[in-house]
Amino acid sequence: EDQVTQSPEALRLQEGESSSLNCSYTVSGLRGLFWYRQDPGKGPEFLFTLYSAGEEKEKERLKATLTKKESFLHITAPKPEDSATYLCAVQAGNFNKFYFGSGTKLNVKP
Amino acid sequence: DAGVTQSPTHLIKTRGQQVTLRCSPKSGHDTVSWYQQALGQGPQFIFQYYEEEERQRGNFPDRFSGHQFPNYSSELNVNALLLGDSALYLCASSSQQGLKEKLFFGSGTQLSVL
């Protein structure tokens, strides 16, 4: 069964304290892995797409990496405005169907 | 570009009632997918519409139905509401021009069933 698991469920960091979020997946026919940011009461906002093992993408303080079994979202020197829930999703199959993890809720304290 | 728009933003219903949620996709997109997001969970796929037909469906009962119009906008209908249907309902649009294209989400409709 296709499955996406994110860890940890919640993460509290001090401003400037770097860390990583994990997304492990078991899907057949992976087409892509996506990272989204979601603020409370809002829809997910696209961050990155990764398509093949070894690929990396960066945007400001965020860097996403992909292996054959998992992806990491590295956060370098986070700021309070990085506080949000980060969702991982995998795209599989012949249609644009996404399987989402439950997310990691990040709280960055000043 | 208005992006994906959903209406209403909030809705309160009672058990047994029926509800209709609406979505307009991002300009240039022809595919609409609906997701249900319970509190503290990731979005769960309900179904996808393309060329006015339901093309794929997740593990949701027949109480959940939808429609896509010629202008690509879409509706999600839920009949015989249950308390467990309370959730954030997200609409996402994409284009069939490239099957690797990312989903763009609306801000969602927060449905509360009392």
C-alpha cells in the first residue's frame, strides 16, 4: 500500500538552531516528491519538487534532498516566520494523484 | 492571476444535511482535485475531475460526489453529513499538459458539522 510517513510530528527550535525534517515513502511508480508549507487555516503552499534520487533543491533557508526511500527538508538558521506545518507528498500512478504525510509542525521561538 | 479560489470559506451544517462547495482553478489549469484535511492530518484525496468526468477516486463513500463544468470550475457535494465530515476541504488545480506538474491549492472551506 502506498504510504508517506513524516517525522517528527512536531519540532520546537530556537531561532538560529538548524534541524531536519524527514519524509519516508513506499509507493509504486513514483513520479515526484513535493514539499509544501501550510499555515493555520490556509491551503498548502508549494516549496519544492524532487524527481530523482540525489536531487537537491534550495530556497532561502530551506534545502530539500531525495533518496530512493526518503526525503529530508533541512532548515538552516530558522526564523520565527518559518513556523508552519511542512507537508510532504508523493505523486504516483498515471494521474496527478498525491499521497500526503501528516506533516511536521515546526515552531521557531525567537 | 487569482490562483485557486474556493467558496465559501466557512460553513456550519447539522448532521443529515447536504452541502455544496465550489472551486475555480488557476488560470490555464484544466484538472481539479479535491482533498479532505482533518485537524492535525495531511490532506486525503477524495477525487479528481478532468474533461468534466471523475477520473480517479480515493477511499470515500458515495455520499461524496462532484462535478466539473465546461469552464473547468468544480463542485464538491456531500450528502447526509456526519460529524466526522468536519474538516478543511481543499481544492487543488493542475494541468494535464505535464503530468509532473505540481498542485496549486486554494485556501479551503472549513466545514463544521454539528
